[in-house]
Amino acid sequence: MPLDPTKHADWEIAEAAEKHMKTVYQLGEELGLQKEELLPHGHYVAKLDFNKILKRLANKSDGKYVDVTAITPTPLGEGKSTTTMGLTQGLGKRKKNVIAAIRQPSGGPTMNIKGSAAGGGLSQCIPLTPFSLGLTGDINAIMNAHNLAMVALTSRIQHEFNYTDDQLAKRKLKRLNIDPRNVEMKWIMDFCAQALREITIGLGGKNDGFMMNSGFAIAVSSEVMAILAVAKDLKDMRERMGRIVVAYDKSGKPVTTEDLNVAGAMTAWMVEALNPNLMQTIEGQPVLVHAGPFANIAIGQSSIIADRIGLKLGDYNVTESGFAADIGFEKFWNLKCRFSGLKPNAAVLVATIRALKCHGGAPIPVPGKPIPEEYKGENVGWVEKGCENLIHLVNVVKKAGINPVVCINAFYTDTDNEIKAVRRIAESSGARVALSKHWQYGGEGALELADAVVDACNEPNNFKFLYDLSTPLRTRIELIAEQVYGADGVEYTPEALAKAKRMEEDPEIQKLGTCMVKTHLSLTDNPNLKGVPKGWKLLVRDILTYKGAGFVVPVAGAIKLMPGTASDPAYRRVDVDVNTGKVKGLF
């Protein structure tokens, strides 16, 4: 019998389940994989040779494609990963051949306040420890590839400063005239470290580098991670890697990784990382883990490669988008599906009573502190008011032409009256609604959700993008702000406006997608505004260029690309049993 999630921590439940999990060889056999397509990393984790699998199954029809997204979350999250695991387990209970595709967790939230995003309760991805602590090294490869570009850049600036043109020529270097005040990239690491956001490098003598301002961002915000998420194959990755803009020269011309002769070496770090990782749910369904989180500051999607494999190997592929539908789903819709050519059959919009109360007027929960007392009692009025956010995002999904399924991600503390209110309001908007108790009961608790998703997938839809690539950049930003966020318009800082005008005159940049950076805690650019705020305008303060990944990145509000560590981070509770070597305290 599985452990009771109301009485045991997630890591304890995972540890108990891991005693009975399938080996990767069993999973491979059930998936119909050939021996050479499975690349084991121990007994319970493997990589999959995507080239061989996709080539062998090229003529096989795709399965049904389901995206899991959510309403605007509280700082505690809405349980999208838990729901992805629960739905996968529920479809498994219905004897469906189903595969999940989720993102690899970042060490930042794992060691901070959000946890490792393995799911929770009786709906988790296991084994938990490798999943949470580096897995097969994909993020490490991303850090090495990205930071190698920064090594190449800073080294080149130093040499150009110290050497004459003749001396550079003898070293087979061409002067690039890099402007050290106009560097597009920062260094990266996979932790939340606010002290490294802004730094000065190159202190010392002339052999210690060129002194300049620099800084760090979190690893998963790297353009290299975005490339991993959208690349179709190694050739595509190599071409994209060479288009990364690292800095600009003194005339304003972009300096790329290809100009720095480092793109090939960067790709070399990423060859193995291009293969998705194979794991499993607590109930033994296969889970593909690939690419990274943080849809508020990155694309935040499981990889196109993982989804393509899942659609060939399974009758249902359940993929996950980061944060809420205004961020993760919008990027799934207008970026990922555009790059992949894949069309979803349904989208699941996850909502909790807790978050609906927050949007309806309850005090905002603070991570690391007890849930406010107001959440412990029934308050249908708060729930009904909070449903305005739910309905707004139901309508966002409908704008994509996709059939929405509202999942009420139930907690055992929710009341019948609160659940009935959500069901009534969501159904009146034209959405399917399913109550799911997967956190407490696993796949058995997700049968209503599984049935609703099957029904949604069997209905035709009219999938369409929000904008064409011929649409001018500022018009696209306005469409996203007004049609997705509910803004009354867009305002720009002088720097962002100047960049936008330059980009609209560049035919190469005009063909790129648009990847918004915005807080995940509100439809607006202010994380403290809940529900569906009215009478506001989105402030775009900067626009970055990710030519390799294939999009421009408008940055809204005061969001940072390097999160900070809280005063009560998760690492304080993580330890190792020195007798068994088992890690405890992860969640």
C-alpha cells in the first residue's frame, strides 16, 4: 500500500514507491524500444536515442497531444507537475498507452522555496533524488556551453585591448571591436544567487582580464536552454548555437558565437544533452524529462524532441508548460507549436481552491511561512470572485482554438460548496470541468480528469496562432498584452522603444518569435495585483535578442533573470543518511 500523503512527506512517499519501480529495461520493453535506442544511466534512469527512434517510427501516426497549464498561481504553485503525473496515471488506469513530458528541475528552486517540481503526494516522477539533483547532467552541459561563450567573449576583449592588429593577426584573430558596455549575455549558474546579479570582473593586472561590469543569470534562463527546448536535431542545434548574439561591436553590429569561433565547442558540450531522459510515475507510466523551467523568464517548455518521441511511442502525450496560461501556455501556443509544427488536441487548466481564494481577496500566502488562517475555513465568496482569473484564462485557451479542460486540483481541506462553485462557473464558460484528487489517491483519483481529457481530444478543434511572423514586433507585444494579459495597452522605456524600432527595421529579427518575460504571479507586470486587474498598461523596460533560439525577448516590469534565495530555503532541510547514502528532505 502506498503511504498516505496527508501523513507523509513527498520524499518519504517517493522513497517507498522506489522500492517497487520498474527498471528502464522494463520501461523500454513496454514502449517497444529497440536495445540500441535505450541508453541507461543506472537501472532506473536512461537517455533515449531520439534520432534512431524518430527515424524508425517516421511513418507511424502521432498520438493525442495534451498540454497542462494553470491559472495564475500563488507563490506556492498550482500543482501542474502533480497534475501532469496524476493525469498520466489516470489515463494509465483507463488502459491508455500514455507518456508524460515534463521539464527538468533547476537547482535554484530545488534548493530554495519551490521544490524540485517532481509532482507531489501520490502523483510524482521517480526516482526523486536523481530527478532533483542534476539527473544526467543536461543543465551542467548547458552551463558549460553558455559559460564557454562568456570565456570566449571576455578573453577576446582582453586580447584586443592588449594587442595590436599585427599581433592579433599572428594569433589568427580578427579584431571584432567588441563594445564591453554592450554585452548581451551574462554568466550563468543553477542556483538562486541575488548577490551575483551585478558584478565587476577583470580586477587585477592586464593579464587578469578586461575590467568591466558583468553578472549572473540562472542557468535555465540561458539561450542555450531555449535552444535545447526548440531544436529539432543536432544539425539544427549547431546552426542555432552559431546565431547566438553575445555582444555588439562599437558600431552596433551583433557579435555572435560564430564570430568568436566558439559555437562548435559549445555544441560539443550539448551532444548527449539532446537526448531526452526516461523516468516514470509512481504508478509506472513512462515520463520523458527534458529542457527546463521558468516560463516567466525563459520559454519554460518540455522539449520538442521529447514531445515528438512521446507522440510516436504513445497514444497520448501529456506535456507541461511552465506557470500560468498567460505565460507558459502562450509560449506553448505561439512559439513551441510554431517551431514544431505540432497541433495540440486539448489543454488542461489547473486550478486550486487556495489560489482562487487568493485571487478573490484572501491574504497572499508567503513561501516559508504558515498558510494564513483565512484559508482554513470555507469562503465561497472568495472562490467565486477568484474564478474571474480562471475564466479569463479559459478564454485565452479558447483563443488558440483548443478545447480547455478545467482541472480542480483538489486538496482534502476543500469543501463541497467551494468545489461546486468552481464547477458551476467554469461550466458556464463552456469549459469541461473535472475534479481530480490525484495528489491524495494517485491515478484512481484522476479518473474523472482522464475521461474529460479523452473526450476533449476526440472533439475537433481549430488551432490557430495569435499572430503571424509578418506582424510588427510592437503589434505582437500589444496583442499579447491586450488579448492574453488583459492590458489596456503597452508602454516602453526609452531604451526598449529604441530597440523595438531598430528591430522592426531588421528583416532577420522580424522573422523571429516573441518570448515575453513577465512575473508569473499576476496577469499584470506587478506581482501583487491578483484576479483580473483593469485599467493598466504593460511596461516593457528592455528587449533582448535570442537569434539562436529564434525569438526576441521583451522584458516587462522589474523581473530579474537571477532569482534570489529566501530566508528559509529548502536546503536547510536536505540531508543524507550516512549509513545508506539516501537523500532525505527533498520535495
